[in-house]
Amino acid sequence: MQFKIDDKIVEGREGQTILEVARAQGINIPSLCYHPDLDVKANCRVCLVEIKGRHKLVTACSTLIQPAMEVYTTSPRVSAARRLNLELIIAEHTKKCGDCLILPDCQLLQLAQEYQVKTNRLTERKTLRQTYRFGSAVEVDGSQCIDCQNCVEACARQGINYLKIKGSGSNQEVMPSRDSTAACVYCGQCTLHCPVSAAQEQVAWPEVEKILKDKSKVVIAQFAPSIRVSLGEEFGLPYGENCEGQIITALKKLGFQEVLDVNFGADITTMVEAEELLARLRDKRAAWPMMTSCCPSWVSYVEFYHPELIPNLTTARSPHIHLAGALKTYWAKQQGINAKNIVVVSIMPCTAKKEEARRPELSLNGQPLVDYVLTTRELAYLIKKAKIDFKNLVPSTNQSLFNSGSGAAAIYGASGGVMESALRTAVSLVNKESQNKIFDNRLEFTEVRGLQGFKEAKIQFPGQRLKVGVINGLSNFSLLLPKLKDYHYIEVMACPGGCIGGGGQPLPTTKAICEKRIAGLYKIDKSRIIRRAHENTAMQTYYQWVKDNHLSFQLIYTKFKKSNGSLVKSVVNKKSIFTQLFK
Amino acid sequence: MINSRSIIKKIEAAGLVGRGGASYSTAQKWAVVKAALKNKKSGYIILNGAEGEPGVKKDGYIINHYPAEVIAGLYLADQFLGTAKIKKVYIFLNQEYYKKYSAGLKVILERPKYKFLEAKTEFFVKPERLAYISGEESALLNLIEGKKVEPRLKPPFPAESGLYDQPTLINNTETFYNLSLAVKNKYRDTRFYTIDGAVKHSGVYNLAANLTIEAVLRQTNNWPTSLFFVQAGGAASGEVLNSHQLERPVEGAGSIRVYDLSSTVGKKLFQSWIKFYQEQSCGKCTACREGTYRLAELVSSPTYDDGLFWEIVDNLADSSFCALGSSLPEALRSYVNNLKK
């Protein structure tokens, strides 16, 4: 249908909103609470537009287009309303700009400038609200909240319902649920959907910055499979573009002595997963289905919500823990460095990894294997802070003893990737064992790829057909739960789309963006000569070394235990420094 | 046996409109719900008797004096929409009305004729807080569903997709009362007026719907002897009129509050209106949540900024999510326009 925006005839389909059509046409309408993956809530009142003949202004995000409608997006009335609503919102948001991660891309700041918002007429009204910290992963700072409710919806969409709105009107506040049957699983989806960084990761960058200056330490960075196709977005590179080369250069420039690729660790995880699958198939008492355990948010979910399924989790450690273990033992020995002086910093698309790194069983001689975890956003911030021109960096290659893994490792960042990698190795191993017949020797298991929340596949194994299921987005696990026993092997990634949609990824993250990141990962897989984890000889050398030295339980396997909930700390906010300076 | 076509004809002929404030055609609403029910499994009927608007007391009055008519109205709605499809009937009352008058309604419901109706009728008592917004149809649905009390985006309208996404008929107490009269050809185009404030005979009166405010005050022997002004159509959201502007009928909610001109302090009045809205704002949208908070802050501030005050008021009218937010400016602006100019 045709209608007009700012006197220009535009085309749209029935059922589309004004905002959707306008953005498709390149017409800029600002918004804060709108997110294409969430319900339209029309809370922030920033995307207001005027429709000829209508009494009130309407929100572009919620108003469906109609034939012959005449929409005005820049009229003085629209500008005045947007300006005032922005003024009201900005006065809600205690400005802690000095160390704010998203400051370089702060929408509030940009809109304040664009609309010439008067920021001195109203006082910040939430400065004394509390910050709630969940484990060491995520925090919700009430003093910065602009009441858009996106975090609460993101949490509900995960099926967790841990974040709740208490109170009403100007007293309403996002708070953790008091219901003892709910717990935060640290997925960070709240942080990924907060437009103003009130819900955010508990940052580790200040400590990392400090330790980088400590000359007595060997500070090593290791980066996750998925961040190579997402970090570039922060610097204007196309969605899904592989920038692993620039990442290595940037990390070196930031002062890391060594930069390693967690893909190597992913190949170890695959090896352990595949071996365990085959071992369980031989074991009559094994718990079925076997379930992946490399997503720490999923592990937290099982430990709290379904402790009865703990025996089903694989004992494989997650990729960055594997690599950190290799660094602090095998590599340290080779380099002649005291492991105590090695500091491992993981760059992860994830907030839950911050909590995982604190698990006591993932330590060596009382020291955590991974010392610090930075999210993709935190790395982007450090690069921007150091004024490194990321876009134009000369890419480096991985010079380390530990290579950049197989193609199977690259796809760990996408939902179905761990499953596909494990199957690639498992079918190869099983066919080698059975020698005579080839059952299902596929390299690609495309059934388990993509953004669909629940995927499944059947794989012919000697004597039986394996049924596997892949879940992304925690709430989808409930779809599988009633028929769990029908499956042999389940992969669960807490975040929609897998790690490419992880809670630590760049803002914005949407389904459409996730698809491009996923495509980037499968492109890397296709480009690698070695596409099966067990064919990574450097990995096999290390794996053999661990076995020869009887270090499997220190370095390869892990364990889980029932949890009684997430640790919540509430922190009283003081008046922000920013406010004190300007009053 | 009641014929649904004859019911709708009688409602149409009586010209019934909603009495909750929006004045929407009752016959039209019923027809929409009935049509929507064709494709849905079940539906709901809600009697909205939880007056949240200050100065309006007629729902309680009607339930107290005419419980049989109110239940008869519910019965008609249930019959008209198809009793097999109507899963539940909610009678939504505030705490006070529930305590005082629900027994009277229950006695009527116990009549043999209403046995099936009684079985599916549930009293739903409004919490003390959010009294005003929970009277808004879609916020009321959220309240019953146990969700955050705030208005929903429309469309879909409750008539098509309301409680638990099923077609839901929501009518005011007065509408159900009027219905029972209309079907018996006894409806005489009257409405209930609540009169309070600086008057001698405050109370609820049932008078012709098209009476002017002046006529209402005179007929009830409430015409003040000293200088005065009124707020008509709700003592929070209603329009302020001076004593020369009363040759017009009451719009919106049927209430008239009379203020003594010489003893009423404008600032206090502003403070009380704004405080009411600030307390009742659900928190959903910026314009209302922040706007009412800032108005409350400003109106009591020693450094009152008149320009900012009216900017916020204009913004409430222009950009709030629901009718609650955009109704406060009516009182504030009309006070200034009709009394101060």
C-alpha cells in the first residue's frame, strides 16, 4: 500500500508499522525501547510521529500503516515532544559516563545533541537507587534505568522470569525476584537488550588494564570462536566479517604478550564430547540423553532448575578453560615460565563465562585457570579507549604453539555448532572402530544449523540410529523436556542463536544480525583445510601429553553440583561523580 | 426466551452509550464481541464497577439500590453472547463497594433463574493502589491475568481479544443497569450524576442525560449562593468551568464537583490533582510516569519554572500512552483558561 511520510510517497505492506517502513526507506526515526526481537511496548515515547487528522501524536513503533496515511516525522510538534521525553528520560538516567562501556555509541547522548535537549532543568532523580549484582556476571543499576522494561522481557523470553518490576509509576524498579524458585543464570540477555547500559556485565576491564601494566606478569589473551565475526561491528565493519587477524593485532597493541585462539580449546572440547558419547553408548548404565556443558549459563540452569539432569551433562570443560589449562601447564613448561605469573584473559561473547571462571573446580593450585573474562563489548571499549584504528589494522596471524583450530571449532559460536563438531568426530571415530562399514560419514549436519529454537537430526550409527536435539534460547528447553528420553544427545545454548547472540555481544544484537554472524562462522569452517577436531594434530599432541601425564582430571574433565540459587548482592549507589561535578 | 436480535434492536433504539467515560455505543460493542466469539473458543464478561475517578460514586449507588437490574443486565449480556461460550463473568469492584454491596448482588445471583450465572461469576476486588488505571479496560485485563497493571497496545481491542486473548465484553455498572431497563422498554435516557464539594445536598442523582450542568445543580437544589466554579466529568480528569459556562451537559464521567471560588487555593488544587495522577500513573510511559513526577516536583518547588511546567503538561496531552496521562492537562488547562483569563 502507498502512504506518505514527510510528503514523500512510500510503499509498505499491510501489517507493517510506520517505524519499519520508515527505516526500510532510510528515514530516521529515533527510538530507545524498540527492539525488533521484542514485543512492541511503546514505552519510551521517543519515536513519536504526527499523523494528519489524528488528535494525539502516535508512536511509530506501534502504529500500523494505513493507505493514504500522511505521516510527519520532523514537524515542530514532533520535535518538541521527542525533545521533552528525551529530557525526562535523561533525568532518569544517572550519568556515569566516565567509565561507561557504551559511551562511544551512547544513544542518549547522541539524541540529546541532535534534539538540543536542555539537560540542566531537571535533576537526576534516581541517583540513590540500588545496583543488583548477580554472581560475578551481570548487574542491573537502578540509578541508570529508564523504565523501558526490555530487560524484564528478555529475561521472561529466556523462560527465567528472574527480573521483575516492583512498584508502579515513578517508584517502579527492576528488581530480582524474591521467588525462591527463580534464579539468575547469568545469560546476560538483559544486558543485550538494555538501551542505556543500566543492565550490563560486571566489568573486568579496569583490572585487566591494570594487570597489563604489571611487568612481572605474562598476560595472555584468548578469544572465543564467535567474537571474530561480531567485534568488527563495533568499528563499522560489515556484519559477520571475520576479523580474527585484526583482533590479534589489536590485542597485541593493547599489551597482551600472547594472543591465542579459543578455537584450539574448542577442538579439545569436541574430542572429549565425542569420546564421551561413544563411551556412554558402550555403558549400559549411562544417563541419557547426554547433554553438552560448554554453555555456562545452561550449566547454571541445570544446576538450579534441573539438578536431576546433572549426570546427563558431559564432563568436558568448555573451550576457554581447556586452553587456559594448556597454557598454564604444557605451554608454561615449554616456555619455562612459572604458571603463577601467567595471567589468562578470555574475550568472550558471554557474561556467564565470568561466573564460570570463578568455579573452584576450574582452578589449578588454588589459582583460577582463567583469571579475567572480558565481553566482546569490553574489548571493543578498550580498543576505542586506546584509540586504536581497528578498521585499518594490519591483520596478524596466529603465531602460537596452539593453532586456530579446525573448521569444526569455528562453528562453536553458532547454535548446533558443538553438536555438529562432536558428530563429525564421533562418526569418524566410530567408523574407524567398526572399520568395515560407513554408516553416516557426513561432514556437514545442516539440520542442526540456524536460528530455529529447537532443531533435531537422526544419525545412523552402528547398530542404532542416534537422535540428537539442539536448543538455543533457554525457554525452548521446555519444548524438549517432555520427550527428553527420546534423544541420545542434546546441545543447549542459553542465548538465542548460540554464542553469536550471547549476552556479551555488541549492541544491537538482533536475529537479522545473528544470521549474518552465523554465516560468517560457516564461511570460516568451509575455508579451513582441517574441518574435523580430531584431525588437529597439535591438539592431539597436547591431548596425548595430558593423558601421558595423568592430568585428565586436572585439565580435561569437570563436574557439576546442585545449586540453591544465584548470589545476589545489592549495592547502594552514591551520587555520581558526574552529578557532583556539575551541581 | 430472549431473542438476541431483539436485544440489540432495543439497545440501539435506546441509544445506550458507555458510562465509563468514553461514551462508546453499547450496541456496537456488543456486536463486535458477538462477532469475535464466532471464531474463538470462549469469551468473558466483565462488569467494571471499580470507580477510580474521584468525585464519581454512582457505581456504588447503583449496585446498592438496583442490584436486581445490574444482575439482569449481566444475564442479558450472557444470553446475548451465548451462555455456553461465556466462560466467566467478573464483577470488578473496589474494596469499599465489595464490602458494602456485594452481599446484595449475591442474593440476587442466588435466584434459580441465575443459577448458571452464579456458577461462573467471580467477584474481583481491586487493590488499593493503581485504582484509577485499573479501571482502564486493558489494564483491568492485565490485573485479572496477574500481569503488571498497565494499558495494552490497541488494537487488538478487548472486545476482539481481551482476557486471555479471548473476546471480552467490558461494560460499566451503569450500562448493565441501563440495559436491563432498555430491554423492558423502561429506559428513559437518564444518567447518574454524582454531586459533591461545596454544595448542600451532595449525593447521586438519576436525571435526564442531556441536562445542563446548571439544570442539574438547580434541580437538585444545589445551586450555590456564593461565588463558585465547578469541575465536571470527574474530579481529577474533568473540565473546570466557571459559573457562566454551565449551560452545557456533563461530559465523560457523570460528576459535578463544586468549589467555593473565594476559599479555593489554586496551587493546592493543582497539587492535589497532580499528586493523584502521580500516584495513579502505572509507570509504563515516559510522558506520564516522568511527567507527573516532574509536575509534582515543580508545583511545590521554590524555583517554579512556568515554561517547563506547561511544556510537560502539553507533552502529557500529546504523547502519553493512554487516556489517563492525557486527561490531566484538561483539568490544569481549563482551570487557567476558564478562571484566570
